[in-house]
Amino acid sequence: MTVIEMASNIDLTALRVFLQVAELAHFSRAADELGLPKGRVSQLVRDLEAQLGTRLFQRTTRRVSLTADGELLAERARALLADASDIEALFQQDQQLTGRLRVDMPVRLALDTVLPALPEFLAAHPGLTVELSCTDRRVDLVEEGFDCVLRVGAVHDPLLVARPLGQMRMVNVASPSYLAARGTPLTPDELVTQGHQLVHYSQTWADRRPRFEWLDAAGQPQSLTLPSRVTVNNTDAYQAATLAGAGIAQVPIQGVRRALAEGRLIQILAGYEPAPLPVRLVMSQRRHTPRRVRVFMDWLADRLTDRLDPKG
């Protein structure tokens, strides 16, 4: 029997105490935050460990840290307590939203669009806290405990629900210094004859075939393999390498508008752009979506509406 299977009869108060100790890495500080005697906090944690038959914390005279089982329980406990909070508020729609939101999104969308407006959202909902993961990798929404994920590109997992928001137009760009050295191509054929190269973006190092991609006049995808001397797996590094003159990049126009306006990047091959990338809010298939998640997703969708092209 696993730790989680044994947790079905756990007192929610004990779980709250356990999480407070885990987050502060300190029993005395947790007791102060909760307004409980330190002995009571320690006893609740010991009782929890006894019930589960495992140690949840590694304790030394200087620090407290979670064990592997403690890490596992903490992740599930956060979701369980959040659901309990939602059940309490299910029929109290006017009640202030409380709890934690755990969200993942691409780095550039977070930096350019979401984070500048996030304080406004938090001011409107003072009972909420947000854990924002900014990464270009494909996180496991369920296993990593995310409430929702803002995803650019295809979604293939049948266990996930995707809410379409729009799409990102893709453009071809290069730095002025790069084009001065290589020439400005007018057709894909000139990418070869002029000796052009790409900045290669890949989330897996196994992908070693840099390709220039575009839609032809009939809307059919075409591609051309080109050389590359720089491969990156992060959108910030992708843009930095392109600005430095390492090659041509194919990027969402939202992320390079300022660089184009300032002349630090130049758009090329405007008639040979890749297919636009769909943007979706993704969540797991749950019978009940917490109200705090619904409210945040609606806010995020409104925030992105004017920055995306209409859904295709």
C-alpha cells in the first residue's frame, strides 16, 4: 500500500500543519504562523508519520527537509487541500477566492504579457497566491501538480482538456549584421545559393536537423534542411543568438516586435512563413474545476486576446 493510498483518513488539519512545516522548513516558525504550540505541531507531524508508516522529514539540529515520501505527500496534499477549500466555497460564489494557483507557461509569454499584469490580478484577489513556472519544456501537468498550462503548439494527450485561445503568427528574422555578411534572401532557394544558416531551436538535443519551414501558395507545409552552428533549447537564448548574428530564426512575431521596430532584427522572406502556432490553455480532465482556476484562466484568456491572431 502506498503513502497516498494510506492517506484517505488523514485529518486535514494535520495535512495543513505538515505543509506549513514543509514550506517553512522549520517547526517553530510553522507553529508561529499557525498560532499553535510547537509541541502540538510536532505531535501532529509525528502522528501523521505513524499513520502513514513512513518518515516525512529529515530532522537535524539546524534544518528540516522533506524525505522522498514527504515530497510525494506534499504535492498531493496541496491539491487535496485546494479541493477541500473549493468544496467549502462551492455554493458561496461571492466568497473571496483563496488558495494557490500553480501555472506553467513559455518564458517569453510570461515575461512580455503575463508578469507585467499579474500584480493587477493579485490585487483583485488578495487571497490567492501564484506559483508561476516559466519554462520551454513540456511539463507533465498531472504528475507535476499544475492547475493549468499555457501551451504553444499541438496537444496530443487525450487525458488533457485544451481551451483554444488563438494562434501566433510566425516570421523569419535575422540581424542586420548577419544579412550584411550573407545577403538578404528573397526565396527559399537563395537560402542555399547564398550559403545561409539557421539558429537551431530544439527542446531535445537528439534533433540534429535544422530546417527552414514555410507554407506554400496552396497552404501546404514545405521544409528545407540548412546548416546551423548554434543550437539552443531556450527562447531567450534563441533570440539572443539571432540578435548576435548567428543565423536566421523563425519565431512568433509577438516576441520580436520591439526588436523589429528598433531595427535590431529584420524580417525576411515574408511570403514564406511557417504555419502559425496554436495557443491553448490546458488542464487535466476533472469533474470539477476549482473556481480560482476558472477565474485565472478567464483572466489569462482576456489578457491574451488582443495579442493573438483569431483561432484558425
